[in-house]
Amino acid sequence: MLVGIDSYSFHRYFGEMYAEGLQIDPGTRWDMKDDFVPYAISLEVDEVALETIFFPVFDDTYCAAIKDRLDEAGLRRVIGWGHPDGLHRGQDEGALEDLIRHIPRAEKVGASIMRIVASSMLYVNEDHGPQIAASVKMLKKATRVAEDNGVTLAIENHIDFTSEEILDILDGVGSDNLKVNFDTGNALRLFEDPVEAARRLAPVTVATHTKDIISRRGGSPSDRFTFWPSCPAGEGLVDLLSVARVLDESGFTGSLAIELDLLASPWNQVPEEENVAQSIAYLKSIRAQIEAEKVSGGLCA
């Protein structure tokens, strides 16, 4: 069981602030190569997820520098495409072209997995059937490019599709180069039990957003995002230990990768580094517990 960090946890540091006064600007700016990568290395994680919106992914020299640093540190990596709305429920040909342009860039940073997004919460209340059919059509084209480049696309449940619908998309595409990036918090935001969703998706999951969330007083759960803000791992409603057990039992070889998005109070008042470090410590404790259970089980057997 590996532990990792998705760079989206530092989206404010990379200059992205949510609209409608949901976030304040912390006044800090990071560079992927010079700030995020060294920070991740300092926490002794096993894997990093690099969001392409936050670094010059088409700059070969820049990508080579990231690759060299991660190679030297021995960190695995995932590259991420599609924030915030991906393929716009299979309706945006320009987005498909952009995805296809990005796929060959994975090798430039030494990644073989690319997290992708087909839709978003913008379209969650629309009929899902047409969205699934249209996304399948586009993803068939994208996976052919991925196959040619030795890349596995990992579709995220992005407050758009349920775990069962994600499986419908995989079945429709029918390619070994399309797997899943399982987001624990987004499952709950769609009113799924994250553990049950993990059980469905674990056999095809190659990456995660190991996200913990809480519920906010006031508003409606159907708001899906503002009602369900994120928090450091271990502080919220998601049974991350049980999720990790399910993934481990399925033979999952990726990482429990912390992702923080809209942070709830009081965690939105402290630096991202503190929230991420706390989360990584908790995820490492989960890993230790699972490893201890295996040893104990082996001794009992």
C-alpha cells in the first residue's frame, strides 16, 4: 500500500481560487518543479499526481527537470488532465482534442497513468444515459491514442457518475487502457457509501483521490460541493481505513493519494502544508495498520 499526494491539494498556491467567495487567496504561489515536488519528497511519499493545469506540460525542458527529480527520489507519478469539466459529458470536441494532445506528454514526466475527467457536477442533474453514451464514444478515440503511447487513462468519479455508471463507461469503451481514479469523497457527494463504491471499483482502480469530507451546517446535501467540504484525512466522514482494506484486498498497487479541495473551517485558516502533512501521517498510519493486520493474520494462520 503506497501513500501519495495530488498536487491539486495546493490549487490555491497554484493560483486557482473558487468563485463566489468560497476561498481566500493565501498570498502564496508555488511552482510545480521548484516547490511542490521538493515538498512531496520531504514528506517521504511514494507517489505524486501532477495536475497539468499547474505547470507548462508542453515544455520539454521543464518536464525533463521534473522527471529527473522524481526519478532521483524514486517516486512514482500520475499525470492529471481535465479540470474542471473534462469532456463536458462527451459533448466538447475541443476538449477531446486537448486530451489527445496531452496523452503523449505523460512519458515526458515519466508517468504511465493519466487521470482524466469525462464530466462534472455541472451536468450531474441531467439525464446520465446520453452523457455515458457520448463519453464512451469520445473515450474510445482517446484510448486508442493511449494504447499507442503506453498510457493508461484513469477516469475519475468527478461528482458526475456513480461507481456503477463508471463501470458502464468502462464496459462501453472496452479497453485495457481505460481504468479508474477512485475519489472517495466524490462518492459520498453523490450519496454513495464510499466503501461500497470502492468495492465495485477496486478491481479496475489504478489511482485514487483519498479525500475525506465533512457536512456543513445549513444548505442542502444536493449542493454536492459546498455542503460537503473537504478536510484532512481522518477528520471527516469517510471510512478511509475500510476503503484502504478493500483496495488492498483487490490487489491495488497504486497509492492512497491525498487530495484536498474546498477546505472546511478551521482547516481553511491554516497553510496547506499543515493539512497535507497531517493527512499524509494519517494515511501512513492506515498503511501501517493494514500491514500489521497482514502479519497478525499470517501468524494466526
